[in-house]
Amino acid sequence: MNIVFTGGGTGGHLVIALALAEAAKKRGVNVMFIGSTSGQDRQWFGDGAVFEKGHFLETSGVVNKKGFGKLGAVWKIFKAVLKSREILRDFSADAVVSVGGFSAAPAALAAVMSKIPLYIHEQNAVTGKLNTLLRPYAKGFFSSYEEGEHRCDYPVNERYFHHAYIRSEVKTVIFLGGSQGAKFINDLALEIAVWLNERGIRIIHQCGAKEEERVKTAYRQLGIGADVYGFTSQIASLIEQSDVAISRSGASTLWELCAARVPAFFIPYPYAAADHQYHNARYIVEHQVGWCERQGEGISEKLKEALSSDISLKSEKLRELISPNGADYIITRVVEDVS
């Protein structure tokens, strides 16, 4: 069986493609990737370690473009759709699995045009524009926020489940600004650092490469021995050591924290498309297993209040939101459908 995975642009989409491809390969499925020359696609899958072959087409996002820029982006997608049809035919693709992002457009559209079964994983609580457009034509749609037949556990690395435990008190906090860092979260961490230090709470801080020197210098000036990382591949280990996370609410990070049973104080990125990070975090708040506050003044006092509360019940209830084997479930559905 041959399955093509498509989508990306950002790590949040690509980590899903990775999890699904690894689950497919365990079942003896031949896997190929179609992505974009823009974004992080080639960095993730350009070395051939995961996919037998990867194709990176010249495309870019359309939503944030204006005027001739938008027309140019649409023209690139049109040419990439034609190329994707050739690639799908030559690979004898039995199914196409889209993980969203602008990189997914050409191959997903080509699948529909070629009458190849299309499956979509929507990572956010708000369905993206491309996925909204293609959902009526898809043979399968998977979401961790919907109830009913489309509900699936989010594909998360099994390590987060294996090392999960119930947090009973706040001994260590981790600040997560994402791979690019988040200046607001960095400044919030420095603002509250003395308060944390006075209470003997250890600080782990992933601040982004661009902010690393500034943040390290600020901690030194405060006389606080925080563990600061610009970028690290050991984020799973750092989360395991933490009791509470202060984080943006991108979907992959959110569900990794859930799997590890680490309650989180989410500060959604205010400029995310369709405000999807806010809605991701609201899902957690509605289940009473975390906090969500808009970026703005006065947030440090709300964070102190959260860190002073009983976190054990939230940590315990997090296990009700997600179970292991989300990727296996999706791949099983796809394989059984097209066999």
C-alpha cells in the first residue's frame, strides 16, 4: 500500500506528519511526502530518513497575501497541483493524508481531482480554511476537539505518556515560547522570576534563539539560576521535569502537555489565524484542566494566583482528555478503508 502525506509549513503540522508516517511504516506501508520549498518542510523531511521520497514544490500561503501577491500565490498552487497529480500517479498512491497548512493545498486538491481517497487531520479547535474547503470531499476527517465519529486522540509521541505522573505541587515551572520564542512570555517570565525564586520554584525557560542572550543576561542580573534554552531537542525531558507550563497554545504543545499531565497556563498568540490558539486553550479551560488568559497587562498576578492553587486535580483529570495511539488509530482507519 502507498500513502502520500502532505502539509506543513510549521513544526506543528509537520510533527503530525512524522507521527502518522512512522505509524504507517510499522504496518509495512510505503510512504511519501509532498510539501513546500517554503516553511520548515525540507528541514524536517529533506534527508530521506522518514520518507522514501520527498517532493518540495514552490508554494506559499495565500491568506495573508494581498493584491498581486495573492494572485501570484494562487498561480504557484495551480502549477503545484498539476505537478502533484503527476507525482501521485507515478507513486500509484492509494490514499493522501493531509495534516493541514498551506503546504497541503496542491497534493490535497490533486487527490480530489484524481479521485484518490483524501483524509484530513485538523490539529486546531477552529478548522482551517483549506480543511473547511476540502472536508466535504474527504473520505475521512479527524479532530481531537469534536465529539462523535470524527473524534480521535491527538497523535503525540509515546514518551509523553510513558513518563506522565500526577503533579501535586509546584516545584518547577517551564516557560514555552515555541521554536521562534515569544517576547511577551519571555518578559513575563523575567517579571515573575523573583517571586518564583523566593518560593524555591525552579525555572526552566525555552525562550527562542533570538532572545537567548538577552534572557540569560537578565537572569544573571537578577541573580537567579534559571535553566535557559534558545532552542532544544530535549523539550520532552524538560516537560517531564516540570509541574506547570506557561505556554502559547499551539495544538501540538497543548496536547503534549496533556499527555504528560502537566497543567498549563496558556497565553494564546494573539495574531494566530482565526484566533485558533485561543480556541485551542478554551477547550482545556472548559474541561477545567488548565488556564487561559489573553496577552496583556496584569497577567502576572493571574499567573501567581494559578501557581498558588491546588494543581493536583487538574493534573489528574488531564488523562481523561487524551490516550496513546492516536496516530495508530488514524492509520488503521485509512488502511482498512482503502484495502
